[in-house]
Amino acid sequence: MKTKVNNKAVDSNITIFRYKMDELEEKLTAEHEVIKNDLAIPLGKDLAAMNKPESECTKDVYSGVINGAYAKMMQGAKKEVQSEIESYHIISEKEEADKQLEELSKELELKETDHRIKKRELDKCDNSLLKKSSRYDTTRLLLMFLVLVDMLLSGAALQSMGYPLIVSYVIGLAIGIGIFFLAENLPEIIAKGQTPMQRRLITLTIFSGLFAIFYVLGIFRSTSFSGGEGFGEGIHPLYFASLNMFFAITASLVVYFNGLKKHEKKILDQYKLTKEAVQKLEAEIKALKEQIKKVRKTQAESELARRQIQIYAHDIQELIQRFYEESQKTFYSTNLIHRSDGKTPKFFEDDIPQLPSFYKGLDI
């Protein structure tokens, strides 16, 4: 069973993995005890009964079976840990991360260049109309009030025509909104005339059309007052038409004197569009930097985790070597205890040899 224990490094955003295989270590320990008790000790006793190895022996030719058992253990651990492949994973993952970082860095460089260009454009843009636009936004509240009043008047007239209450006021609201947008765009509509006479005709046509609509609505509105006490024969439709025209003309004048002219709208729109482009590029640059940071962090954590596996393989190798040395020394001490000649073979004083390594190091 492979166990990973995660620890957060102090003052670092990198997750550190401590790699451990509990079942493997338990298995190696159990095998070591078997080799030591069932092989090393009996071998030491059997050879001691014959006063072997000889005291003049300078080369160990007797305990090869112990060495072979631990060499076999080493190969089994190699298959379990599979640390050699981690070096290839580190290389391939680093190459993939480098490729991603190169692509992201190029994209980031392009975005930063675009951002600098747009920022210079923004600095050159005229933003003096922002305050006027802000003040006009407040003026729009008055226009909305006029639209509400006109909706009530038009709705009452439509209700007198026999329309249901909700339908009457929905249509009245549509008429009011139409007046609002007409007032907002009236200067541009009038400006479409090529000559002063054409512009006057456009103005006359628009207000004549509005008056006709309001007069018709006034006819039906006046019928609701016909025969009522205090109104005699009713109120003339011209009264209601004039009232509606007052709101329409007032809204148009408010927009004309307080609203932005056509060229001012273009200047302000250019400023706002450029500002939006700058803000969008800033957001994209921030996202790219976060993505680069994420790729680097992921690659660093992955490499660190794989190197922890490599370090663990080295630790397992050292553990098996210690087990081997313990069994070998147990063999020596058992042999000396049970020898009748009381002599010590010369090679007992030599260093215990290193087992064949299955992992050479961390360099890749």
C-alpha cells in the first residue's frame, strides 16, 4: 500500500509529500527476521561445529546465501517502489510544463503590449464629458417622472376607449417610453436634414404626428368627463392633447439643453470603449499570470512528489542494507560463540560489502 502524507512547508505555497509504503516496510522487516533467524543463525552454528570459516580465511566464501537472500529482497523492493520511472516522469512533465509556460508567456507578452497601446489611447481620450454625463443621469430621473405622468394620462384615455385596465396602462407605458426615446434622439433625428428647411420640416412632422396621436387620445379621454357635474358638456380634447404635448416638449427641451450632443456622445463612447478594452486586457493579463503561477506550482509539486518517491527508494535501499549487515553480523557472532577453537576468521574484521544498488541517485 502506498501512503502519501501531505505537509505544508512553512512560508511556502508548495505542498510537500512524504512518501511511505507501510506494507512494503512490514514485509521487508518480516523477511529480514526470517533470514536472520532461519538462515544466518543456523549457518553460523553449523559452520562453527566444524570450526569454519578457517582463521586464515581472508575471503568470505561461506555466507553467500545470506548475501543472495538480501539481493533478492532488494530486487523485490525495486519492483514494488518502481522509482526508476519517476525520472522519466519528471523529465516529461517538465518538458510539458515548459511548453505551456512558453505559450502562456508569449500570449502574456502580446496582451501586455496591447494593454500598453490601449492605455496610451485611453490617456489621450477626452474624459471631460464624464461629469456632464453624470449630471445628465440625474436629469433622466425627471424624464422618467414625465414618462410616468404621460403613461397615466394615456392609460386613462385608452381605458375610456374600452381597453382593459392592464392593457391600457401597458400601451400607455409604451407611448411614454416612445416619447422618452424620441426626446433622447430628437436632435440626431432633426440633424438628418441636409438644409435648415428640411430640419424644420422634420421637426414640424414629428410634433404634428405627436399632436395628432394625443388629440385622438384626448377625444376618448374627454368622453369620460362628458355629462359629469362641474364639466357641463365635457372638456375639449385639445386640453388633453396640449397637456401631453407639454410633457413631450418639456422632455425634448430637457434633453436638448442638458443632454450630450451627437459629437459629445461619440467622444464619450470612444473613451468608455477604450476604458472597457483596457479593463478587459487587465483582467486577461491577471488571468494569464495566475495560470502561469498555477502551472509552475503544479509542476513543482509534481516534481517534488516524484523526487520524494526517489528519496524513499534510496531509504528502502539503505534499510535493506542495514538488515543485511545485521544478519551478517549475527552470522559472525553466532559462529564465534559456538566455535570450539576460539579463533576469529580474518575476513570477519573486514567491512561488510554493499549489496547491488537498484537506485543510483537523484540525478536525471
